[in-house]
Amino acid sequence: MKQRIRIVLLFIGLIFTTSCSNGITNPQSDLIGQWAFISSENGEEAFACNLAFSQDGMLSTEGNWFVEGGDYDHVLIAPGRIKVSNQDVSQVISFVIEDEVLTLFFDAGSNQYGKVVERSSVSSVTADSPEMIQSTESPIPQSPTSTLTWTPTKTLRDFTPTIEFATSRTITPTNSTTEYITPTPKVYYPISNCASSQLHVGDSAYVSYEGGKNRLRSTPDTHPSNNIIGEILPGEVVEIIGGPKCNYGWILWKVFTTDDKTGWTPESDGDEFWLIPITTRQFCSDALPSRLIAGEMAFVEEEPDLANRVRSEPKTSAEIIDRIEPKGKMEVLEGPECGERAHWWKVKSVKTGIVGWTMESREDEYYLAPIP
């Protein structure tokens, strides 16, 4: 019997030795580290969030809208299979790691995560705003990068992305520097004894489709009716320019709307989020972070009340082939291209069907906003 055990162990050792010699990595070590949640295809809600696998066999989850985060024990029981335990409850999860994307397989579906890589922040520079004439874009004078300065005149934007991860969507913009992706929204408590938040000054967000319209107020006070200056409808996009403030346990932010209104609106009452963060990515180091994604929809912001020029190429010297009026919708086809300190996207106008290139933003102002 002992001789048989020795033979089996020798055989297993031979298999692992051969595997390593063929360049197969250790799946346990591949798991170790932080993983940013990308998407879910009917995967388990408890794991639809950021994950962190540690060397000592711990799995930490950040929590999400459905469940609170928590700590689990994890152990590799076979190549591509881990056992995850929390107190007396255990489950076996199959996984695959490919191109720095982790896929966890559950009974009903799967979740995907991107490998998190820490990186330093990058400061952005841009030129003084040229006078705007007849359109939301005009030629920008070319100056040596070392002499460029920028003082925001309308909003505070202090974007310092802290992580970069690979996703299943590959985007390689021409003439761009490095792609930065904002972290998956993380719940935190900026004010004690107040509701939680997922936002920071400089972020963009949209009004949730679940909670109805948000009131826009002149002051961060939810009680009076005489400070209501407008409404923000579900799906509308805002920029976070101030705050937060706490009132009656609600967390409120000062926002700037696409139709040029400024005011205060609530994000959360502690049980429900009404403002949902929008992922921003820094493809072009001297432009505002991009909020658009190829394959999704966008529209021209109501203010400034000017059409976006659509050009034959991604540069202001190219032929103008179309104009998309404020509120006009478009399909984002590809991009971005970096040029003249702007993100350029190839778009297709919903109204005319014309395909061409248009600017997403310039200086400290967005011209296009995503349709969530």
C-alpha cells in the first residue's frame, strides 16, 4: 500500500514538473492581487464587485448595491477551480485567467474582472481657451508643451486615476499617450453620521433610472421648497464640481448640468443611490478625460447652444461634412484620436446618418455626453 502511494505521488510530481517546464504558470499565484469588476452575465451578485486575493488565502470583496462586502477563505483545489468559504458556507468556483482578465463561472453565469495595476498620477495641461465662434470647436494654437498653463474658469477638475486594468474591450487610440481608467466606484463615507457616497469632485455621473428625477437646489438643503431651481431627469449627465454636504442624513453634491445649470442635488439617502458614477478614461494627456465608449450612444450637450462640427478627419483643418445640433444623438463608432488637445471620436449622426469625426471636449468644457 505504501509503495502504491509513493508511485502515485511520484507520478503527480512528474506531471507538475513537466507542466512547469512547458511554461504553464501557477494558477494560484495568478489569482493573487486586486481585480476590478468589469461585467456580469448572470453571475453571482455577491461577487459583482472588486475582489482582492491575498497570499494567505483570504478573499476580500468590496460590496455592491445588492450585498455588503466581506472576507472569505479561498483555496485552489484543482487547476481552474477554487473553493471559497465564509463561516460554514462553501462553494466551488471555476475560473479562467486570460490576457489579465479573470472570469469566474457560477451555476447561472459568469463575472469578469480586470487585473489592477498601481500607477502614478499624470497632470494634464492645456492652452488658454480661444474665442468660440459659430461652433463648439475651432483651431487651437500650437504652443510648446513646456509653456502651457491652465486655470479652470468654471469647474474644478482634479483627475488623478489610481489604477489601470486590462478589459475585454481593446482600444488603441492613435497618437495617444497612456490609457487611464477610473477605478470601479467604491462606497465610502466622506461625512460622519451621513449617507455613503461613490462620487468625488471632478467625477461625472448620471441620474439613476430607478429613483426618478432629482431636484436641483440653490443651496445644499433638502427641506425648503423655495430653493428648488430645476429638475434633473433620469439618464441626464452632470459634472460634480463641489461638495459634499450632509443634510437630514442625505449626501448632496454641487453639480453642473449639460444645459449649463449649477446647483445642489442629492446622491444618496443611505439606502439608495440616485447619482451613478460614469467611468472616465484619459487617452489624451492634454484633454479632459473621456466619458465616451465606442459602440455606445452620445449626444451634443444643450449648452453651449452651438452645433458640433463633424469633419472628414480628426483635425480642425479637415472638411466639415455635417453638424449635429444640441441634443442631437449619435452612435460612437470608433476612437478616440488625439489631436489639438482634444479627444476626437468617429460618430454616425442619428438624424442624417453621416459618418465623420467630432470633438468630445475642449479646454474645461465637454461638448458631448454619453447616453447611459
